[in-house]
Amino acid sequence: MSSKLIIGVDGESSDNKAIEFASKLSNQIGDCELVVVYVIEWSPFSFQTNEENAQRHQRREEETTLATDRIVTPVVEKLKAAGINARGIVRHGNVADALNLIAKEENADQIIVRRTSDASIKTRIFGSSVANLVMESSIPVTVI
């Protein structure tokens, strides 16, 4: 039976810990696909002018292309070079919600993310994306 693991990345060098863990787990499982996911934080509730709304779609497409080229593709290529079945996804939205939704869409077995070191007021009040993911996820989450 094939397994599928989601790796949430944010482009920081500390992503390597989550990627390395997922790679080792994938090798132990054998028949496994790694799905590298980058979520561009985006709020549908921000207030915008009519001109900004007209440009919004184009900006989203540009951001998606940039994130794919600079963050996701290098990770996927590195995994494939190591003989691991991998592909990437870039989405806009709330990180926890998007990772959980992608995991459901992909029928994934597990989500792997790294912990964040953000200690901002916003994080203390609303919680981190990782904490929210752990609380909301419908499948196991491993935090590295």
C-alpha cells in the first residue's frame, strides 16, 4: 500500500530538518510519495481599492510562480535526485487550513512541518500556524 506524506515548508534553512526527517521516513516506508507544500499567507479579508482588486489575480499568479521556482522546485529536485518520489504544490491562504485541506485532497497519511521560532504578539495571541495545524488536522502531524 502506497503512503503519502505532506511536507510543509516556508523557504527557511531550518526546513532542511523536516525535509531530512520526511526523506528518512519515506525510505523506511518504501512505497511513498512526498508532497512538498508552500503556503503563501493571504487574507481574503484585507481591504483593497478597486485598482488593487483588478491586479490581485495577477499578483497571486506571480507569487505562486516565484514560490514554485525559488522554494518548492529546488526541494523537489533534491528529493528526486536522492531517488525519492516527490512533487510540489503552492497555495495561497491560511497555512494551517491550506495544509489540512491539501492533506485531505491528497489523501495523505501524515503532515510533517518544522516548529517556528516566531515570538511576536500576534503569535502569542492567536497561536502559531503549526500550533493551529496540530489542533485542527484530520491526520497525524509531526513537528520537527
